[in-house]
Amino acid sequence: MKKSRIWRSVLLGINTLMLHKLRSMLTMLGVVFGVASVIAMLAVGEGASKDALEQIRKLGSNNIILSSQKPVEEESGGSMRSPFSVSMYGLTYDDETRAMETFSRIRTTAPAKIVRKEGRLGTRTLDLRLVGTTADWFRLVKREMIAGRTLLPSDVDQKAAVVVLTEYGARRLLATRQAVGQSLRLGGEYFQVIGIVRSEGGEGSSVQTPDQQVDAYLPITVARERYGDVVSIRTSGSFIRERVELHQLIVEVENTDHVETVAAGLEQMLKTFHPKGDYRISVPLALLKQAEATKRTFNIVLGSIAGISLLVGGIGIMNIMLASVTERTREIGVRRAIGAKKRQIITQFLIETMVLSTLGGMIGIAIGVAIPALITYFADMATVVTSYSLLLSVGISMSVGLIFGLYPAKRAADLDPIIALRHE
Amino acid sequence: MSKTDGAFVQAETGLHEVVRLEDVTKVYVMGTNEVHALAGVNLAIHQGSFWAIMGSSGSGKSTMLNLLGCLDRPTSGRYYLEGHDVSRLSDDELSEFRLKHLGFIFQSFNLIAQLTVRENIELPLFYLGWDPEDSKQRAAELAEMVGLGERLNHRPSELSGGQQQRVAIARALANDPSILLADEPTGNLDSVTSEQIMDLLGQLHDQGKTIIMVTHEPDIATYAPNCVHMRDGLIDRITENGRTLEGVR
Ligand SMILES: Nc1ncnc2c1ncn2[C@@H]1O[C@H](COP(=O)(O)OP(=O)(O)OP(=O)(O)O)[C@@H](O)[C@H]1O
Ligand SMILES: [Mg+2]
């Protein structure tokens, strides 16, 4: 009984609103745009930050990434030095051992030594970036296996001539899954392909990991033995010879809580042993926190803009409902004379505003979902419509109806029936 | 101001009192000015009677009808409706009384524009919480009774004034009220239509409805066997079944 009465009130409300279609539509517009902008802006914001966050998260929130960096002075003075001089910089094997020994909170370290070589498989060749590393590397960077296996500690210990390709590299070399087990020639040496991992494409993150698409991973012991630590780079007629022991070192800390202290300690340690400043330290966790803070700020700004537009929408509804109450004073008088209680008049008007705002909210949701889709389609920007933003919008539009409908409804109910009946 | 027992004289019908006003006053305070719209009224109305309230403009007719209709509370005095003292009830309680015991007919019909004839007639039943099917049926019967059985799905704007007033009468009857209250029911109608409406009210009276009607026009007042003449917020004279009581105060 009670339920059917409310349902009938809703139908009556819709009926009444349909009497003034244009006016009702215009009244709804504020909420429509408010809700649409909430959803669209959150979707764009979410989409923009999602990739960045994802990328940073992939680097591992427990990890600290140390990389070698060519010191600035050396770079500028390069052309004046003898063609046979060797510039030495970067992380050393000692750094790794020292870090391990100094900080008890460090669980593992995974070194990376990078050499560029041409790879040949059958008749195809491809310039590869050889990454000499250890078994732990794959666990720390969370690379997905596609076929075969990754490096094992035994490969490193026994200096096995094995290599793991990326999916992209494998495809360029016309290798399929069956490539596992085949021989790949790197420079003058033959290596057995033991596995293929998923490529990590995606630049744009401020952190560079040797995760480029043409990586080939081999045991660091092998890389060191076969290619040594000195690399020759040909630049405009002269050779630059560099000696870099490790290009990168990923340090895994036991626990997220200790990442920042260990990072600070490492920084201190590197500063002492590398006065040239030929290293870089990046902490994904710090970046993550920063990115998340940025996202929060972004959301607050968007939220405020959307909030203001919804407020304006709500005021629009209230304004029209107040006009409607005045216009329908007689009707209110008649209903009261017939025996409607104040509460029932309030319900009637509240239902009308809530129908308006909820309908506006639903249209707003439709538009708000369409806009990000169009942005993605035309501007090729990632957008993510979260279900929480939809729920939020429904909630907000209904509360806008409730809050801004209450006052006009109260005004209507408080009219003196006699005066209301006499109203022209 | 003393109460004359004569005010309650009533033909020996044996029917109970639906309305009893005792020393009812209504004072409107306008700044420092006091308007005594009702200055002490005593009146008893028995079940099944048909009353006209007459008097010059500003004599307090509408004020009295509003009080009788539980739309307002007296400043002092007592009003018994169906034996209940309703002079001090809360707004909600008055609403409840109107819903259960009263039906209103207005000069300007006051149908709700966005509702159909049927929905207008159903309105009191909606607030009474009737089942939709039952109220549909009741609305159809009432529309039939006032001669508008064919117009159930029309909107008020598609009806003539007389037809609208018939719908209003049907609506006022929907809750089977103890009293039908009408403030100038023919005020907006031409004489032919007025006659038809008054005939309808006459029929309702014949069927036993208690009717109280405010009017300016003596012609209209003749449809009612009883008449209260008001002057300056007081009952000047009462004509009851042809007998006139002068200066009832
Ligand atoms: N809400 C009010 N506030 C102040 N004074 C009022 C109010 N309502 C009525 N009055 C005064 O009370 C007196 C009686 O008014 P009422 O409306 O009852 O007259 P009436 O007999 O119905 O007149 P009419 O025939 O013109 O309708 C008038 O003097 C009027 O000005
Ligand atoms: Mg009047």
C-alpha cells in the first residue's frame, strides 16, 4: 500500500513535470552538465594517471634503482682527450657488494651490464641491447614469461651461454615460441635461447630501466667474461672508450617501510664513493607517492569544479521549484483542503525535484560516459570511467534534489490553506 | 453577549447534530487593528440539512465556512464536529478531519490541471490510502452520478465551467463526507448552469447529505431550506424550514 502510493507519487511527479517539458529540461541542465563533467573529468584524470602509476608500480615499490650516469665534465671534455683514453664512470661491482654488506634491510640486488651487439638468428639480424644480469632481475622487474624460462642462478654460476629474448625482439628475428632452444649469434658467440619474456614498451615514465624492446638477457658473468667492461663508441670520426662496470643496480628492500631510509643511506654511500656524481638514484615508491599526491590534487581541483557546477545546478532546480510552488499555490491549497498533511505536500514536491535531479543525473551519466569515449577515440588519450564515479554521481544528483528540493517543498507545505485557496 | 437557547431550536427530526458552534470568534490582528471577522457565533446544524449562509460582503461568511471546514481554528469558542471538539486540534489532526469528514466545493472549481477527471475525483481516496483499483471504480461511479461518465480521461481544461463544477462535486463526495461545504459554488457560472448545479446539490440533499453553502444570491439561497444571515461577524437571523428567528446572538 505504502509503496504503491510512493510509486504513484513518482508517476504523478513525472506527469506534472511533463506538463512543462521545456522548463523541466532546462531545469535539469545544470545537474546534467554537473554530473557529466564529474564523470568525464574523473575519467580523463584517472586515465592520465593510470598509465604513469602502473609504470611506476611495475618498477616495484620495494625497489631502489641505481643507474650509472656519465658525469657532466667528462662529457664536455670528451673531444679534447686522446682517442685511446678510457673514461671511467658509473656503478662498480664493489658498490653492489658494499650495499649488500652495509644495509641489512636489503634483501637482494640485481645488477645489469649493458652491451650493444648485433644478434643473428638464421638469416635475420637485429641490433640488440644485451643485458647481463642475474636470476633475481626477472623477479624484481616482474617480467611476464611467454615461453621457456628465465635465467637461473646456476646459469650465472656456471657461465652458461644462454639468452632470454623479449617478445618484440623474438618477433623481429622471426623467431616464434619454437625459438626456445635455438642458437642465437651475438657478436661472435653463440648462445642458446632459453626463454621469451613480454616486452615492456612504454617510455614516458621518468624512470629508465633497461627494459627496451630489443633487450636480450644473459648471465652477467658471461657478459663480463665475453665483452669485458670497456665499450667503444664511435662518434664523428673518433672513438670514445668507456669503462662502466654496471649500468644499473636494482636494490630490493625487505619491506616498503624501509625503502626511504635505505634509499637515503645508499645516496649517502654513493656520494662518498662517487664524488663525480656519476650515478643516479630513483625510488619508485617516492615517485609513486608523488604521482598519487598529484592525482589527489588533480581530483580535488576537478571535484571542486564539478561541485560548483552541481551547486549551480541545484540552485537552478531550487529556483524553478520555488517558482513552481508559487504557480501551483492553488493546487497546494486544494490538496490541503482535501486533507493532505504538510508531510504529504513536502513528499510530493520533494519527489518532483528528485525525479528532476535523478533524471538529470542519469542523462549526465550517459553524456559523461560518452565524452571520455569520444576523447579516447579522437584524441587517443587513455580514459577510465570508474564505477565509483558513477555511483558518486547518482548519489550526488539525488542529494542535490533532496537538499535543494527541501526548501521549496517546505515553503509549499507551510502555506496557509485558506490563503493558498484564495491565491490568484 | 449571551447565548440564546433558541439558536439550537430544531425541527423534531431526531437527527443528530453534525456541527455545533459555541460562542465562536475569529479575530484577525492587523498591526494595531483588530478585525472581528466572527464576533461570537452559535449555531447547530443537524444531519441531512441544507444550509445557505448569506450576508453582505465582509460579513464573515467565508470565515465561518473556513472554520466549519476545519481549515482554520477559532480565536475563542468551541466547534464540535461529529461530536468531537475540533477547535484546538493540530494542523495534522485538522487535515485528518477534513480528509475523513469534509468535502469542499469552490467558486472557481479548483480542479488540478495536470490530472484527468478521474484522477481529480480520486484525489481524496489517494490521501485516504485507497487501493488504486477501488478508487478507479469509485471515481467512475461518481462521475456517472454527476453525469460525466464519458469524460473520465479528459483534462479539466477540456470541460465547460458547469462540467468542471460537477467534477469538483464528485471529488468532494469521494470520501463520503459528513458535510459538503460550498463557497459560492455558482459564482462563476451562468444562470442556466447555476440552476443545474443547484439541482444537483438539491438531489444530494434529498439523498441525505448535509450541505452548507455560502452565497450572495437570494435565488440560489432558496434552494436551501435553511439560511443563516450574517452581519458584521454575527448571525443576524436564521431562517429554518420557513420559520425565522430574528436577532439570534
Ligand atoms: N486573513 C485575513 N486577515 C485579515 N482579515 C481578514 C482575513 N480574512 C478575512 N478577513 C476580514 O474578515 C472579515 C470577514 O471576511 P470574510 O472573507 O469572511 O467575508 P465574506 O463574508 O466572505 O465576504 P465576501 O462576500 O466578500 O466573500 C472581512 O472584514 C475581512 O477583511
Ligand atoms: Mg467570501
